[in-house]
Amino acid sequence: MSLVRYFYRRETAAGINRVFTVAYTHDRDTGSTEYGASVFRQERANEPFVKAHHRHTAEQRRVKCPVRVAVSGATWTEIEDAIRDSIRVNGVKGDRV
């Protein structure tokens, strides 16, 4: 069983701040990756990002409805960049298991 890893990405597009929280497993031998993610969209400047809440949501999506993709990369940063690109195409959750 693969170790569950997490990463966070802050991005701003069209003046809107977002924080992506991703829970994933990755098999370096096969490239097989499963992830679930949560996206916090900051509507107001004083609206707080609650890390524990979004981490829980991402993990639950990984367990209940994972997105399954093949990802290659030599470093964890490259793997996480590929997962972030996959979110643009496949979204934050897949079909329910």
C-alpha cells in the first residue's frame, strides 16, 4: 500500500485566490496515481483557509471517488505538478467507488 502524501498550491487567476489541497498516492514503479482534491476559493480577504477541513475533504475524495491517472516524474515536485495539471482536465474527484 502506498503512502498518502499531501500538497497545497496557492494560485491567483482573474483576481481570485484559490488554494488547492491534494491527497494522493503514487507508485513510482508504475506511475499509477490516485488523488482527491479540495479547492478553497477566497471570496473575501478576511475569509480564512482552514487547512484541516480541506485536507479532510481531499482525503475523503481520494478514498470514496479517486481520480486515477498515470503520472511520471523524477521528483515529487514534478509529480505534484503533473497532478495539478490533471486537475485542470479531470477535476478534483472521480466516479464513486
